Amino acid sequence: MSDPKDFVAGVDSDQRRSPQRVVFVTRRTSAQVKANYEEQVQTYPEVLFRVVLAIEILAIVLVGMALLFNAPLEGIADPTHTPNPAKAPWYFLGLQELLHYFPPVVAGVLVPTMLIVSLVIIPYFNINIEAAGLFLHHRRRRLQIFYVTAIGLLVFLVAFHVYVAAVPSLIVAIAMIVAANSSPQSKSASCRYLSKKPMAWWVMTWFLFELIVLTAVGTFFRGPGWSWVLPWRS
Amino acid sequence: MPGKTDKILEQVEQSRVWRSIFRSGRGTSTLHRALAIQQNVFLHLFSTKVRKRMLSVSSTWYLGTLTLGTFMILIITGVLLMLYYHPSVPQAYADMKDLQFVVSSGLFLRNLHRWSAQAMVFLVFAHMFKVFYRGAYRAPREFNWVIGVVLLLITLLLSYTGYLLPWDQLAYWAITVGSNLSKAVPLVGSKIHFLMLGGNQVNANALLRFYVLHCLILPLAALLFIAVHFWRIRKDGGLYVHQSEPKRAGAVDESTLVKEAK
Ligand code: HEM
């Protein structure tokens, strides 16, 4: 070890690496504050102008859509006549797809509750403030945990024939294996990119992927009796 | 004559009445512009100045702003729709038909409300993922993320309660499928289901409950939380920018630090 007093003065301003700024002061120097200057603009008019502009463009697009496409309106509600399939609004079709495989307690209560709880705790759970790549430290242990979790999840999904959810999980798992076998020094840029991703990133990406696939399947590929249909062959 | 209107405008803006309402007065100085934000109960949710980099399109894609935009369109079109809508069976459905064929621009109004609602759900998800992927949920913004999750839930509930109001087959059965899920909650499931619908199945009581939630309670809750959301952005030091200071030539950055330490 070198002389402990032999520090280098510097201001680290990368919040991701050091959320609390630490300044080391070497011997024979005094603490020095660097001017913290950054170009600023006034909220009025600069920000408000951009906000209004963005919202106006949005309004034009939506008005255009409202002129071109009509909102659906079917026959009056009839409790004696169940349409087949009875579909929820599109943003719930991912859950409805799960409902097809699992009992309502799981698909309708447990999964949504778990989703909300995980979303809420994401910023608190992230003890890994440095956002270091998942497999860059404790590689062996983390790989073990990863394999147990991933294989357990996949076996579970396949056992219940939830292939729609198993395929995205498998793809994410393969990407994680690639990440585990790469490092920030890897040759390929995408390997470098993946290797630096922390745990929270993987979980969220998996969630996003499942959300898109399940919602798309529920919206486009499900017909009478929740059977598999091809949208272009109806 | 532009000169004359300008003069009249100036006189109005300097009148006692005007000045009693808008205290900041007329002018383009930094002070006047700061006061324009700071002296307004709504605008003072924002700080008077922001760092320029926060405005870059690539960091937010303005998704939060656009979500706000859809919400504003929804309030305006929603209030107009309320003028024609009765939350009762079977009048609700007849009102839909009236909007379609009788009310002038009724169809357009309904279309705009519907598509904006779908856009809002989409945008709120997009905004959430965008915030996540640029790491803006980390300290000190954790709590604003939580408020965001509340806003996400309110948005979904708004959309869900609105779905029933047309009282057509689509509405009825979507809500039936959805509300049946609540029965699966252990122990209290059927109680929740009854409370939500005001009965054992989707009926006129459910329509009225959903109407009250959709037009009163949930929009108020959304407004409240959006206000807190914006206030927190200001209090958390503005929007997240990747590094808190811009890279300058000669600035000590991490890589040089590491090199020197070796
Ligand atoms: C009604 C729904 C919402 C509205 C109107 C809204 C609005 C906004 C706006 C206007 C901003 C400024 C930056 C931007 O334009 O992207 C923002 C930032 C932010 N939002 Fe939202 N938001 C909503 C929902 C959410 C949700 C669902 C989340 C997350 C779960 C969230 C988390 C955040 C966070 C953490 C910031 C700060 C980002 C930063 O510091 O860079 N918001 N929001």
C-alpha cells in the first residue's frame, strides 16, 4: 500500500458513481471550490415555450386521429349474451393472457400486486448505487443464483405451457449469459454494453419485454375461447 | 394599427386592476420573467431557472410533458362530454348514439377523448420506462418515482372506469371480466367486488359508481399527485442530467484520477 496521505485532489461529479461528493485534499493544499457554473435558461419563456409546443404537436396528432378514426361502439350492453372472446382493454390483455394459464388468485391478484410492489421498491432496493454490471463482482456466486432462478422460472413456465412468457424470458436469459461472459473490455460493443448493466436493468428489461409480448399476443393473436388465431387470417 | 393596440394593451397592463391580479408587471427583464413564474400559484411549481441541458429532447423525449398534454385534452373533452351524458341505464347508451348522430361534433369529441385516453396510458408507460432507463429514479428522486407509480395506477383506473361508461357490449363485458378478478382476492374478495359494483354484477349501480370515480374522484386525485410530482421535480434539484456538471477541458474526471493514483 502506498502512503495513505498521498491522495489526489479532485471533484468527482458523476452522481452515479458517487452520490455524495467526496473531496480529497492532499497535504499542503487547501480545499478549493471549483466554480459550479452551468448554463441556465429561464423557465419563462424557454421551458414554457417548449412545453406548449410539444403539447400543441400532440394535440394536432390526436385531433387528426379523431377525425380519421371512429371510437368503437357496439350494441347496447346485454348481460344475457356473452361475446366470445370477451376482452379487457388492451393494456390489461397481458394480464388476461396470464389468466388463461393460471388461476385468478395468481394472474389477477398475486402478479399485479407483485408488479406494483416491485415498481415501488425499485429506487430503494437499488443498493447498488454505483450501478455496476451485474456479473462484474462476485461473478461465481451471482452466476449460480442466476442459473437457479432462470432455470426454475423457465421450468415453471413450460410446465404450465406458458410458452408466450417463456420465450421472452429465455431471450433475456441468453442475453444475461452473454453479459456474464463479457467484460467492459470485450471487443464487441454490444457485449461491452450488456456487461455493464446492473440487476435492476435486467429485471426491468425482462418486465418490458414480457409486457410487450403478452399484450401483443392478447390483442392480436387471441380469438374465440382464447384460442390462438392469426390476425391476418380472419 | 399595431401601434395603437400596443398602446392600449400597455395601458391595460399598467392599470390598477391588472396589476392587482398580475403583480409581476410588464417587461422582459430577467426579474420580470422570474416573477412571471414565481408569482403564479400554478407556475411556481417550477423553478424560475433550469439548467439548459435538462431541456434536451433526447433525455426525456418530453414523454412526461406529453402525458400532461393528453391529460389536459382529456379534461377539456371530458367536461364537454359530461354535458351530454347521463350515467343511467339505458340512457347512457342512447347518449352515445346521440353523440354519434345528433350532437354537432359529438362524434369528434368522443373520438378525441377515446384516442387521448389510449395515448395517455401508452405515454405514461413510455415515460416510466424512459425515466428508468436513464437512471432518473435514483436518489434523491426515489419518492418522485413512487408518486409516479401512484400516477400510473390512477391513470389505469381512470381508463378502466371510463371504459364502462358507453354501456355497450364491449364496455359491459370488459368490466365484467376485470371486476371478476377482484373476487379472487383471498378472504375479502367478494366484499370488494360488491363494493366496487354496488351489486353482485355489473348493473346500473356499477355505472353510477364508475361515473363518480371517473369524473370526480380520480381526476382530482390525478391533479393532486401531478402537482406533487412537479413540485418534487423542482425540490429534487430539477431533472436528472447524466452528470451534474458539464465536461470542461481540463476538468478532473474519473479516468485521469485513476491514472494519477496508479
Ligand atoms: C399522469 C402521469 C404523469 C405525468 C403527467 C408526469 C409528468 C412528468 C413530467 C412533465 C416530468 C418532467 C420530465 C419529462 O417531461 O419527462 C416528469 C418527470 C419524472 N417522472 Fe413523471 N409523470 C407521470 C407519471 C410518472 C410515472 C408513472 C413515473 C414512474 C413510475 C414517473 C416518474 C418520474 C420521475 C422519477 C421524474 C423525474 C425525472 C428526472 O428527474 O429526470 N412519472 N414527470
